[in-house]
Amino acid sequence: MDAYQAASRAVISTYAKKVLLPFEIGAAAIFVLAVIGTSWLIVQYSAWWWMLMIIVLPYGLIGSIIWLLIHTTIDRLSPVQTKAQRQAVAQFIHSVEHVAADIGMTQFSLMLKIIRSVMRPSQHQLLDEFTGSSKELKRDFEQLIRLFE
């Protein structure tokens, strides 16, 4: 794997983990509240509320399987990194977020563009677009690539 590809994968996987964390916490909290609420209904009112638990638990199982698949994919995409590389990647992501905020792009839309660029590679890469729009980002990304050589 060449340095450009390793740096790109590191940026994409690190950013994906960062963006997905709030969704994961929210989904886990909703599932826990649903189980606690259904358990309370079973204890307080009637055992018939087990019918609701039969619906809630498969959603938790499906969500866990989806979570496992997403994180397995992200972990396989991510190259092995040293501490200096992880810090450089985090700093580059911070810079990209500032540029995205300056041009009015949300984190979610930035993540969708990154996913699209990974799923359908083309001559015009997303990271090239961001590094071309800011001389500082271009310099940062070139330094990041040098760290992966």
C-alpha cells in the first residue's frame, strides 16, 4: 500500500469513527430505555407486555450486528498507525472540519462525500478537492503522506 492510500485510509477511518460515535451512543441509549421501559410495564401491569419485549429485543440484535459490521469494516480499512501518525491524522481531520465549516458543509455531508469517494473511486478524489481549496490543508496532507512512507 502506498503512502497516499495509507494516509487516505487513516483519515477516512478515523473520521468515520468520530462521526459515528454520537449515533452509536444515541442508539444504545434508546435501546436501553426501551428495554427498561418494557421491563417496567411487565412488572407493573401485565405479563402481556412481553409481546412488546419480543419486538424490542430483535431490534437490539439487528442494531448490534450492524454496529459490528460497520466497525469491522472500519478496522479493516484503517492501516496500523504509530502515535505520531494518529496525532497527525487527528490534526488533519480538525483542519478539514474547519475548511468544511468555512464553506458551509456539515459533518454529516462531509462524511457522505467521503463514503461516496471510497465506494466509487474516480480521478477526482475528495481529499484532493479539500487539499486544493486550502494551501495549508495541502501542506498538512503532504506532511501526513510523508509520515506514512
